[in-house]
Amino acid sequence: MRHFAVVGSGPAGFYTAEALAKAYEDQARIDIIDRYSVPYGLIRFGVAPDHQSLKAVAKRYDKVADGSGVDFIGNVTVGSDVAVAELLDLYDAVILATGAPHDRKLGIPGEDLPGVVGSAEFVGWYNGHPDFADLDPPLGGQSAAVIGVGNVALDCARILSKTRHEFEGSDIVGHALDALENSAIKTVTIVGRRGPHQIAMTPKELGELAHLEVALPVIEPADFPPLEADEPLDPGLRKSVGLLRGFAALEASKPKSIVFDFFAKPVAIEGAGKAEQIIVERTRLDDNGAALGTGETYAVPASLVVTAIGYSTPPIDGVPYDDRGGKFLNASGKIDDRLYCVGWARRGPSGTIGTNRPDGYEVAEQIAAAIPPGGSGARKGAEGLKALLGGRGVMVTDYEDWRRIEETEAANARPGSPREKFVRVDHWLGALDR
Ligand code: NAP
């Protein structure tokens, strides 16, 4: 019997566990270890609460966890409760699927002012991440800004612009729903350092902006190149740019606006003790499509600034790390002998949830090729891990425990919502009566 530890229970972790279970059939035990007693990582804490169809992929992960040979070990932080080197003693291979939950920094003056939050923090706040339950983003001003023109920026701008009614059927947590309902924000400016042809937003997500109850997207027609310049774009981007062109032609008709401010590079965030405005420098593109400052600056008012400029993987002691890429140093997923990484921890924060499936399968194939079924039986796997953690006073949880938490969250849901998430670690554990 082989023993594998998959660290992280988000999409990358579950797809890798699924692939390992298939590759080894009944010849391996796979433990999915998570720092929390609730699984799914990005699906629970990252995917927007009003995108329930995307969250439904968790049902597939449940089947993996229910399958023979796969176990969930929750409430264990690798790096502090147990070291990677210790896991390597206990398991035939360790696969880090820890995602990229840390916000990248802009590196400009004023970034640390109150009122400036990273998208991981803001998204975590409305999605019930225990680290951000107390974020309390300032929603009392009329203007907010989101920096970056990717899908996360779209999520943040949309969530800031929806009515309570539009959150029906979502699992946005109660504290965020109430705060957003009382928000005074009328204008959300999405700040892009390059132009409409350089957006990282996808058409389905962008299209949603046209159907908001009280908010309308606004774009300067002058920001677009001539129409024929759209022709060579790849089909997805061409569709997105087409949507943006449609937004530029809309007549102002709603009380709130989502303004796209293109060719605007943030150079400072200013305010008296808190964010009040972003100073941006007007840019133009060089021949390679990079943003060049023109020297012209202006202010974008914003008492809440959400930076949505990408994420990085937190380093773990003893694991080689690529500082520039913000991920583990690896070659096609292999970090070292018997140590691998998958998903965003392997390749950085890009692609859709589905991208993690081939990624996990590819790494599982590599492992299967390097570590044939069998083995000396020297590795103790979960039994050894639980003994070690028990000795350190760490209380581990399992998938049955998660099912009980899930049932309680479902029972606590407001009408029409699938769940009211617990937003504190001790509330999860409290639901288990331990
Ligand atoms: P992203 O797609 O990489 O977008 C990051 C944005 O930040 C880019 O527009 C980038 O502009 C900008 N940026 C980076 N550094 C900047 C700086 N210093 N100043 C100003 N702007 C800066 O990242 P993301 O939005 O965080 O999304 C991560 C991944 O999750 C993506 O693959 C995304 O598609 C996916 N996702 C999908 C969904 C969905 O399918 N519904 C929802 C959310 C996220 P430049 O291009 O100029 O660098």
C-alpha cells in the first residue's frame, strides 16, 4: 500500500486525489489535508457567492472524498502543525495544492492606508473566510475603485453594485449582505493600466454587467482602437471587447455606475489617514503592448480601493520557492524527490477551475510512473500523522465532521440561500460539539 498526502482541498487538491485514486486503484491511501475543517478551498472562499453553478463542482469533489482510499484530514496546518519533511517521512509522496491565497502588492505609496484592501481579503470577507470576517471594508463613501481588469476585479465590482434582491439564491454571508445593502457607493471605477484589448476578463462574466438592477457599465468610446483592430483578436477576447463596445454605447439610465478607466496606471493612493483617491498616470502602449507612462496624472476618487492584481502562494518552510513567480519552484510540478505541487501553487493564479483537472492528472501520472504500487510498507501515512498530531494537541477533523458542519450551515440558511456559512474556526468546531 502506498500513502500520499495532498495538502489543500481546493480544486487542484481534489483533482489530484481523484487522479491518484484512479492510477493506483486500491493500492494507495490518499489523505487530503487542509488547514480548515471545511473543504473546497477556492470553491468555498474564492468563487463568487452569486455564481452558485460554479460552486456545484463541489459535488464532484464529494464523490472523490466518498471514494475508497481517499480521506480528509482537516484542521491541520502544514508548515506549523506538521512540517513538510515530517510528511515526507510518513508518506510516499507529498503534493502541495495550497493555491495562491495571498494578494500581490502594487508597490506604490499609500497602499497601506486604511480603506485599501486586497481582493483576497475583500472576496474572503463576503465569502466567509475566517481570516477576513472582521475586515469591515469602508462602504460609507460614494466612490470605490477596483484596480486590475481580470475576472476577480469583475467579481468585486459586481458584488459592490448589486442590490440585496440580486443576492437571492447566493450564499453571500449575512455580515456582507447587510453591509452591502447599506453601502453608499454609487460609482465603482475599474482601473486598467492598459486598454480594452488587454483585458483579462471573459465574456460570460463581463456580460453580467449589462444585467444589473441598479448599476450600468460606463466606458469612454475614445478608449477603443478602430473596430477593424478587433478582427485579429482571439474569439474570446474579441467577444469581450465587443461587449465593452456595447457598454460604451449605453445611455446612462441607472443610479449606479461601473466605470472602466483604461490606460490608467496607479502611482499613489492618497488621503488624510485613509484612502480618498488614487493618483493614476495616463499610459499609452508600446509596440509590445506594455503600458508606458505619459507623465499626465489625475485623481480617481475612492474611499474603498480593492486591488485585484493577482495572487501568490504562501511559502512553506523548507520548500524551494520562486519569489518572482509567487509559487513553489518546480519543474512540471516536481519540486524535489517525492515532493510535488499542483494548481496555482505550481503554475501561478491563472485559468479556470477546470484547468486544474489536467494539471492534477498530469502530476498524478508522473507520480505513478516514479512510484510503482507496492512499497516496503515503512510509511505509516494517516495513522502516523494522527499519532504525531495527537501528541502535539492538534484536533483533526474528517469528512463526516464536514458533513455535520455542512448540515448546520444549510439549516442556518436564509430563505432561498443554500447555506449560511460559519465565519469563525471555533464556530465550525463548535458545530461538532468538541
Ligand atoms: P488576472 O486575470 O491575472 O488579472 C490581473 C489584472 O491585474 C490584470 O488586468 C493585470 O493587468 C492587472 N495588474 C497586475 N499588476 C498590476 C499593477 N501593478 N497595476 C495595475 N494593474 C495590474 O487575475 P485575477 O483577476 O486575479 O484572476 C485570477 C484567475 O482566476 C484568472 O485566471 C481568472 O480568469 C480566474 N477567475 C475566473 C473567474 C470566473 O471564471 N468566473 C472568476 C474569478 C477569477 P496587466 O494585464 O496589465 O498585467
